[in-house]
Amino acid sequence: MQGSANLTIMINAARKAGRSLVKDFREVENLQVSSKAAGDFVSRADIAAEKIIREMLTEARPNYGWCGEESEPVEGKDPTRRWIVDPLDGTTNFLHGLPHWAVSIALEFKGEIVAAVVFDPAKDELFVAEKGQGAFMNDRRLRVSNRSTMIECIFATGVPFASKKTLPATLQDLAQLMPACAGVRRWGSAALDLAYVAAGRYDGYWERELNAWDIAAGVLLVREAGGFVGPIREGEKVLQSGEVIAANSAIFDSFSKTLRQRRA
């Protein structure tokens, strides 16, 4: 894919951060880990990766705003543009030696995501997209799956852990969805879940209690691969609500209906 200058900057930052993370991943047992909240950890690797990304993006585009998981947000001199960054999506996987985590970088313009990078260093898979230009993985064009029957579909989600409040709702989702589909997966990285929907590996994905940096890049990947993305509660905005449904166009309506139907 021949991308814009901004996309090139994003790719270079993701790859450099990925190299740093891979070094730490090889010595994961030696990481200095502190607890941010129950079940939600941050390591020196996480912070170092964000520092790399922030320095590279800020040097290239000093006027853009910033929203990152491990640092305070910054209002840029250019109020229309903002980087949204998760330097290590799948931290718990990382800390347990599970090779399923990613660097996620999105560029927002006037409230809309216009460029996206999700980089999986452990598998050397680079997912990229720009608005109106399609989505790609390692230069291969991505398309969402074409399955049109729910019983044939595999879905992904995140199961709430520790102190999260949405476990009851998610358990109800699973009770309603699992009898109607081929399976549900929980792999621990929202960015990769969305990238996998874009690649047709999953047919759909939903989750609650997310942050903008978890899903900003993945949302554009799905849309540019021909999929649909919407909120779980109709009328809300995905990045602001922290709730998302993503799927191929053929099953989005039935998938959404299953998740949105009223509980007794």
C-alpha cells in the first residue's frame, strides 16, 4: 500500500516501538511490573514503547494533539488533529508470555479516524488503513468475511475481569449469542480482535468498557475492509461510549439485534 506521509510516520513509530517491546518480551519474567488497578497492569516496557511513539510522532507533527494510554492528553496547536495511541494492547498477555499483543496508533481529524496502524510484532503482521484507501495486512488487501448465517460465524469479545462492572451484561450476551453461532473467542487484545474482523478471521466482535485508544485504529480497519461498526447502545458514539459492535455487512444486523435485545 502506498500510503500518505502521516501513515508512513505511524508505521515507522509502530515498528520501532515493536522492536523495543520484543526485546522486553523475551525477558518478560524480569519486567518491573506495577499494578494500575485490579487485573490491569503496566510495565516499564509499556511506558518505554509509548515514549518512543510519542517522540517520533511529536517530532514529525509537533502541532498535533495527543491521547495515549500511559500519559496525560495534550491539546495540540492544531485542534483538528490528534494521535490516539495504545503502545501495548494486550498487556496481560504480554506479561504472561503469550505472543498476542499489539501496538495501536490512530490519527483523528475533526473527530473522525482517518489513518490507522495495528502492529503485531510477535507475528510480524502489520495492519494499516487510511480513510477511502482500503485496509491492508503486510501489503495484502483485506476484506471482511462473507459469511451470512450466524450459525457459521465465529465472534470475538473481551470478558470483563476483576473490578469491571459489565460482567453480568457480557454473560447475558454470551448466553444469547453462543447457541446461535459457531463459537466465541477471547484473545485479550481489542486492537487485534478488530484487525482480525477486518482480515476475515473473525466474523464479528463486540465489547464494553473500552477506551478510545483500544479501538480507534481497529474501527477504521474494519470499515475500510468493508465491514460495519456501531455502538451497542444505539445513538451513542463508539469512541466516546467505549462500547462497540463490528462485523461483516451480511450479519451485522442480526448480530447487533442479538446483542441489543432487551433483557428480562
